[in-house]
Amino acid sequence: MEWQELLTENWHVKLVCLALILAAYIDGKQLRVPNWLTYPMVLTGLIFGAWSGGWGDVHSGFLGSLLGMFVGLACLLPLYAVGGMGAGDVKLMAGVGAWLGIQTTFYAFCVSAIVGAVMAVVMVWRSRDIRKHWQNLMVILLEWMHVRDPRELSRIAAKRKPNMLLLPYGIPICIGSIGYFLYTGML
């Protein structure tokens, strides 16, 4: 296979990978994924869906991109709603969905969640304060069980945030998604 074919085959997946790598780099440096990256990613994904498949159905076209975007949002929005994640991470996953559709987005999210869990465990282990982080986890789980108002959970989480060990979740999204793309032969 020639290098031109290598670049153009599944070019849209490669473009998403570049956006994910950039998001992971910025998130690692600044603990945020910027809107100037996520909004265009979502918008161009929807345009790509319409261009490549017209209105389409749930698996292709504009409708497939729109539903993929909603799946990306739905995967991370609950954690964002209770203060457990930044909005940029949610919009990044929505961008993946807009470009790559429902199924790919859901599975990329699942792999990203595993990568994120492993990264969180390693970060806690490296901090050498496992007891403190375990206690924080138990407090958070109890809050989730007893506080029913997501706004109140978000307010509590915002107060706790300065004292927490923060995971730049753009990194697990990048690693998990690209890993899934490689595993499935999309790259």
C-alpha cells in the first residue's frame, strides 16, 4: 500500500485521532479541553455525516452523526453533572460521536473508562496516600447514594476539587479511543 493510500484510507478516523492527541496534550498541561477544539470537532463531524451519507439512518449520515454525538454526551454527562468531570471531556466524547457514530463511540468510551480507572489507581498509588483517597471515594459514593439533587452534588464536588487528585480525562479518552480504533482495524 502506498503512503498516499495509507493517509487517505479512513482519513476521518485519523483526523479524530489528531484531535484526541491534541486534546490529551492540552488537558495534561492545563487540566482542561478547550472549546476552540471541541466545538469545531462536533460541528465538522455533523457536517461530515451529512456530506458522506445525506440524512442517513441511525448508523450513517447526519442522523447517525447526531445520534453518535448524543451517545458521546450521554456517556460522560452524568459524571459532569455531579462534578466528577470537566465539560471539555464531555464535549470531546461528543465530537468523537459526531465523527464516528454510535457504536464506535460507545465502545471507545468503554475502553477509555478502563484506561481512566487504571490511570486513577496508578495516580493514587504513586501519591502514597491511598487511605486518604479511599476515604474520599467512600465519601463521594455515600454522597451519590444520599444526595439526590445533581446541582447539590456538583456544588459539593466544586468545594472538594482543590483538595482532590485530578485526572486529566482527555488522556484516557485519547488512549482508550485510539487503542479501540487500532484493535478494530480502523487505523
